[in-house]
Amino acid sequence: MRRKLFISKTNYGHRGSALLVVLLVMVVVSLLGMTLLTVTSINFKMTGKERDNQAVYYIAEAGINYEMNEITSNVEGVYNNSTDANDFFSNLETGYLYSTSVNEFEKVLGVTPYAYIKFTGTRLKDITSYTIESTGNIGNSKRTVWKSFEIKWIPKSGFNIPNDMAIFSNTTIKMTSGIINGPVGTNSIIPKSISLTQGAVINGQIYVGHGGGKEVLSVDEGIKVSEPQELTKTRIFKMPDFPAAFPNYPIYPNKTVSSDQYNSHKLVDGDKLNINSWILKNQYKVNTLILGGNYKFTEIYADQDLELNLDIGDQNRSIVVGNLNLNNGHLNIIGTGTLTIYVENNITFGSSSSINAKNNSGNQSDINHLNIYYKGTNPITLSGGQKVNGSLFSKSANIGFGAGSGFNGTIVTGGTDVSISGGANAVTRVLYAPNARVYFDQGGSLTGSVIANSIEMVGGPVVTYASTDNMDLPFFPPNTINVVVSDLIKSTDPVREKN
């Protein structure tokens, strides 16, 4: 009996312990559940904030992309309808570059996002540097990004050069012989302004002045030409601007070159460049002058069939020269830039002298590497195998090519007389001489386009038209007929976040 009573007491005690364990487990489970709910809630809130933070960045970025697309889509039209830089930038800023809001976005959790856009700009002459800021907004979340870019005004030509013909004359075209391959035209409506006799040939359409007709054209019997067509309007040609004053550059430092320890030559002496010593022969490899800047010489003199390499590297360089006297010598341009030569008084060529005739590989040089401005009044004459590869702007001097000479480039002159004769070969983009009589004789030839006051052809010359469409000509304002967006928006940077 005692043993049974003892066992009964023991079972009663275990039942109390089990209740306590159950209560403790329930407490622990409750705590774990509350902790889990808290962590889940925090994670949910954090995920929402990260989502909103990322979304608001995309909204800000989208605002910039939207505005840049508006600008690039419309800048060309604004340019075409603007007359000058002030008009251009004013129209852009009034129509597109102003503070605004972009809200063309889908709702995020019932909230409509938007981007606030702000522009700032700094103008320097024909270029304005802009910064666009875009602040994305979703509820209380905001992020701001920015981007910089430049817009450039390209000055429009004050006149159009319709060099769409082999020959165009303001007044008369007289051909007693010779061949013109390409269109021919005149502003004149006076009878017989275009006259062809003997062996003259025109292989191309003929145009006469506005209001003129068949009477403007006179041809000998047996000569076949196209029926003349009337121009829709009179063509007006004026001279491009010649520099009012040449730049004021420093004198090149004195330079002595040596073939060995006993023989030397003063290549640059004072303010003169002397290309007249045997030491400058190619074999001694000292006939290169590095133009690390822009300089002035009172005279460049070349003789003895010597060459001097003007090394301009990859930069555009300029030199001012009082007298350019190539009695018998050669100036070669080395590098990828462009050399501009301003000549104040005289340009003289002798023997078989040349400028930019060949590059450092011995091949014909690029005509884009040389531009010459000539302010003197004495005529420029090339003959006897003399060559120039480049472009020439003569303020008022007359120009003559003869005796096998060659010119490859654009010629602009305000002179009254240009002659091409004696087998001379001119490969020009444009021979632009609106005040001059252009005279062809003795087999002189030209490839390109001629614009003159009057034209006369005798002695079997040949003129062949070559188009310069979509080509910017030296000395003239840029060709603005085919300006595109990439010409106007000059640089763009990536989108960055504002701190």
C-alpha cells in the first residue's frame, strides 16, 4: 500500500512540469513569430524604399532623354528658320530649352511620377554650353541627374555660289575654238552674248539670262548645241570677305643647320627664311623647319632647286610673309594640319618652283593642307612647270597660268584678268573671278567650275565640269545648305547623378 501511494504522488508532480514546458514553448513560439513579423515588415519597407529610389532615378534619366530627343528632333528646323546666332539661340531657348515638367509616365502604386527639367547655358560667340538637370519625383522620393552638351551656330553664307556649271559668265562667252564639257550659262539677255564660231563645242545644256531667249545664243552653221533654257532668276556673285588685317605673329627664332662640323647655313637669319645653300639638299637631312606655332618672315627665298619641309604636325598653322620669292625652290608641307600663308607684298615663281607639290612620301599632297591669302597688287604668274597644290585668294591681283604650269585647288580673285594658256593645267574646285575676264588660249585646260564676268576661249582649250556638291570651299562661309544635327550639337556627355 505504501508503494502505491508513493507512485501516485510521483505521477502528480510530472503533470505539473508538462504544463510549464507547454507554456514556455508557447512563449518562445510567440516571440519567434513576432520577431519574424517584425523582420518581414522591415524587409518589406526596405524593399519598397529601394524600389522607389531606383524608380525615381529612372524617371529623372527619362526626363533628360525626353528633352534631348525634343532638341535633336527640332534643332535643324530652328537653324533653317533662323537668320543669325542671336535669332537661333533665342528661338531654341524659347521653344525647347526652358524649365518644364515631364509627367508622361505610368502610375507607381497609385502615384503619378514626374521629372522637373531645368536648363542653364553659357554662350561664347557662336557656341553655347548647356547643362540640363532633371529631378525625378515619386511621392516623397527625389533624385537629380544632369548632362552637359554644346550647340553651335554655323554662320550662313551671305550669298550662294551656284557652281553647278562648267562655265558661268555674268556677261559674254565667246568661243572661236575649244571644248566645254558640261553646262554653260550667262546672266545676259543681250543678243549674241554667247557666241560659237569655227570649231567651238559645248557638250552640255546652255542657259541664258532671266527674260532672254534664243537670240542670246549665236552659233556658226554646222555647230550643234542644245536649245537654250532661261534661268529662273539672275545670279548674283560677290566677293567673300578678305582679312581686314593680317595677324601679328612673332618672328621665327634664328636657326642654323649644319651638314657636318665644318659646314653650316643660317636657315633663319633675322626675319628671313633662306633656302639657298647646298647644305639643305635632301641627303643631309637638315631641310626641315618645325612650325610649333605661328610666325612671321619678311621674306622667304628659295633657289638652287632646293626643298624645305615645313612640319606643322597635326595642327593648323599660319605664317605671315612679306615677300614669297621662289626663284627656283620648293616648299613641302609635312603633317596632317593646314598651313595658311598670308603674303603681304609679292609672290614670285621661277624655274620649276612649287608649293605643297608633294608630301613626305613623295606623293602629291592634299590641297586641303594649304591656303594662301595674297594682298599684293602685282600679278601672280605660274609657268615653266611651276606647281601649286592648295587654294589661293588674291585680293585684287590678276593671275596667269602658262607654259605647262599646274594649279590644283580653289582660286578666288578680285582681279580683272585671269589667263590660262600654253598647256597650263588647272584642276580647280572653283575658279571664282566675278570681276574678271577669264581668257583661255593655246591649249590651256581646266577641270572644275569657272565663274567670271566674261569668258573668251581661243586656241583649242578644254574645260570640263566637276561638281563640288556638299563640299565646303576655302575662303567662303561654310556650306549651310546641308547642315545636319551632328553639325549643330557638337558634343554630349553621359548622364551623371548630382550629389
